[in-house]
Amino acid sequence: MLGYMLDVESRDSLLNVAWFRKPFDCYLHITRQNESQEKKIDLVETFNYLLGLVIEQQYSPRAGFFIVKGRTLQGEKTLIIWRDLDTTTDTDLEKLMQRNDFNPRDQEFASIYINGDHHLDNLRADDERWKVVMIEEAFKRQMFG
């Protein structure tokens, strides 16, 4: 249902990558009764839903960042780091990772999702997928298969 609604409502702007630059200020033009309205879209909640994530913890450690920890329906422990790319840098991301003891090389999380480009170490989780994944790529894959 969500896929259908987003497909219909966002026909002219399917997966606008600019949304992920400022994921906390995402708006979509929606037409209701021949009237176009701008509606705020919760990308964090939508992504959690698309992954089938059972949320264990979510918090904002500092301005410009939002962290979600949970498990997929398959039981894989997952970390999602959202950031405002206009107000945070790669250095900020690296410091956040160190302060919170998030290490892509350890086995704590099966998958780590981060929006935007980054310079974090990445490992193959198995023969077919990387451990650290861009949210934009995963969102597109989950939405449009």
C-alpha cells in the first residue's frame, strides 16, 4: 500500500535524491481534490517501515544527526545514521562513530545505513552485499525493487 501511494503521489518526483540531503525537512507536493499541497514526509519512519525494522532505540545525539537502532524481521541487528548534509561533515560523522563506539569492522551490527557519501571503512557482509550502505540506494531498492 505504501509503495502504491508513494508511486501515485510522487509520480513527478520519484525518489528525489535531494530529499536525503536534508532528511528532516522533506516535503512532497500532494494533490487532493484538485488542490496541490505541500506535505512533510517522515523519511526516517518511512525507511524504518521499508526495512521492516523493529526499533529498539532512536535518539538525536546532537543537532544534525538522528540514530536508529533495531532489528530486521530476519533478526539482523541494524544501525541507521541520518544526518543533515548541509550542517554536518564527514569529520562530524567520524567523531560520532567514535564517541558512540560504532565500528563498521566489528560484528555488533549486521548492517549500517548512512545517508550521503562518507569515508567510513566498509566490509563485505557476505558475497553479495556490503555492510555499510547508503540509505538512498537501499531506499530505492526497497521501494522499486
